[in-house]
Amino acid sequence: MKETVLKSFAATRRRREIWDKAMVTVLFLCAASVLFILFVILWHLIARGLSSLNPAFFTQLPKAVGEKGGGMANAIIGTFVLLILAVCVGVPLGLGAGVYLGEYAHHRFAQTVLFVTDVMNGIPSIVFGIFAYTICVLPMKAFSALSGGLALGFMMIPMITRTSEQFVKMVPNQLREAGLALGLPKWRVVTGIIVPSAIGGIMTGIMVALARVAGETAPLLFTAFGNLHYSQSLTQPISAIPLQIFNYAVSPYEDWHRQAWAGALVLIVMVFLINIWAQYFVYSRKRWSAGK
């Protein structure tokens, strides 16, 4: 009887080991497949776009239709302008909503905010563009950088909100209790203790949201519209790298196709650097906290 039980136990253990190794192999193949796809995309972009990069690409305006040469200086500057405007719109609202959800989750209104945030996360980007077109472009009767920044800022709100909420909740309750025990009002505890303690994760969320909207094209078609020159005012149409890539890619001119590949490579590198910046910020905060 004892031998039978031991054999049964050994057989069960072997089956579990086989299944464990099989699942680990499957997960490894899935991870390798993701890396392979990413590598193929990057290699294709580098092969097609690197040869088209030159000083003129970063310093010159686009040439007239059908002419060779020129660059995307207007689109590069326009992208940074739109991202700055998006940060001005999305960060205050997203951070405020995230802190509220993290500190007042027991309130009934917080459940409504949470539901709306999750719904916003699933809204297609083109809907944000149409919304900004309705509330900004139509009243102003013109496409503008302001409307483009507004659309991208709206897209950043739900991502920043959810990230801020999670990192605010991760702050130990002992810090809250210590602040309240010193007689500090709740708002001082939040702004002076909770937010600084969670700033590393919050900044990571902001950088990820920024990288997410940096490559959006659909909202800008309805708002920024595009501009082959430098935009002199925030109330004028403005170009952006993804918008100019789209316009060049659908054109019949081979030279514009070449520049579209170069623009795609520049955009990928920009997003990559933003993510590296976010990771470095988190790492430096951790080292600072450990040293402190």
C-alpha cells in the first residue's frame, strides 16, 4: 500500500514537472516572439530610414510639392510644442484625479470618477480628436496648435490618473498617520508627504502617457491639421512628426516616402528616449530614497 502511494506521488510529481517545464517554455517563446517582432520593426525602420537622415532633415522646411530635398524641422518643433501643451492640460487634471482616487476612494463620487476614467481609457484616439474639433476648432473657426494640444492632453488624463492612483495607494499609511498626528491638515499631508513620496511612480506614468500620445496622428487630423511652415502662433495650424509622416506616406512622391521612413525612425527614437528618461528618473529616486 505504501509503495503504491509513493509511486502515485512520484508519477504526479513528474507530470507536474513536465507541465511546469512546458509552460515555462511556452512563456519563453511568447516573450521571444515579442522581442523578435520588435527587433524586425526596428531593423526595418533603421534600414529604410537611417539612410535618409541628414542635417537638412532636421534644419530645413519641406520643399514644394514634387521637389526633392527639404526636411521636417517644422514637424519636429511642432511635436514638442504639442507635447508641452498636452502636458499643461493632462498632467494637472490627471494628477489631481489620481490623488483624489488614491486618498478618497471610499467616497461615492470617487467610484464615478474611476468608472469614467476606465471608459476614457478605452475611447479611440480619433474620438478625442473629434471632441477637440467640436469644442475648440469650431468655435475658433480655425485649426490650431491649441486644439491639437487639447486633444492629446485629454488622451493623457486617464493614463496619468490610473498610474497616480496606484502609486499614491502604495505610500505606507504610517506616513499619513504621522502627518496627521503632527496636526497637519489633510491637504498638507497629501501635498507635502504623499505626493512627494509617490513622485517617482507618478513621473513614470506621465512619461509613459507622453510617449503614448507622441505618435498619435488621428486626433491631429481634426485639430492641428498640419503646416508646411513654422507656426507663428498657437492659434495657427501646426505640423507634427506623425502628421507629416501620414501626409508623406500617402503621397505619390518617392522622395516624400523616403522622408516618411526617416520621420518614423526619429519618432521611434524620441519615444524610446522618453521611456529611458522615465526609467532613469525612477532609478535615481530609488537611489536617493535608499541613501536618505
